[in-house]
Amino acid sequence: MNKTRWLHAAELFDSWRIVPRIFLGATTSVICWNLTSLVVWYERTPAAWNGAVTAGLTVLTGALAALQGFVFKVYADNGRNWAEHPVGDQA
């Protein structure tokens, strides 16, 4: 395989953004698992604790949602500008 084919393959790999998509999927999975664990933990707490626990649950849920928003924003903002650099452009 010559250098041009390797460069084209690397460009396609980069344009598909495989590694960032894997990272985004992994962080989404971890955040969803943590949210599910928090809800299950909240449901198992004694009724007498629910006032203080609800405040903590709200803060943690908000923090995890903000983290997911930040991760997606970083993913979306660092994409390829297709108008400036179309696939196959050798310039």
C-alpha cells in the first residue's frame, strides 16, 4: 500500500471520528449507569432521610447532566468543517 492510500485511509478514519464517538458513547454509558444507581439508592433510603437525600440527589443529577452536556459540546465543537475541507481534498 502506498503513502497516498494510507493518507486517504487516515483521512477517512479521522472524518468518521471513531475515537471521539467511542469516548462519547462510553461517557454516556457511565453517566446513565450512575444516574440509574443514584435513583435506585434513593428509592432504598428510609423515608425519614428523604428531605436531605433529595437535595443531594438533585445536585448530583444536575452535575452529571452538566458533565454530559460538556462532553457533547466538546465533541460537537471539534468536528470537521466540511465546507472548508471536503473528503478527498488534496490541497
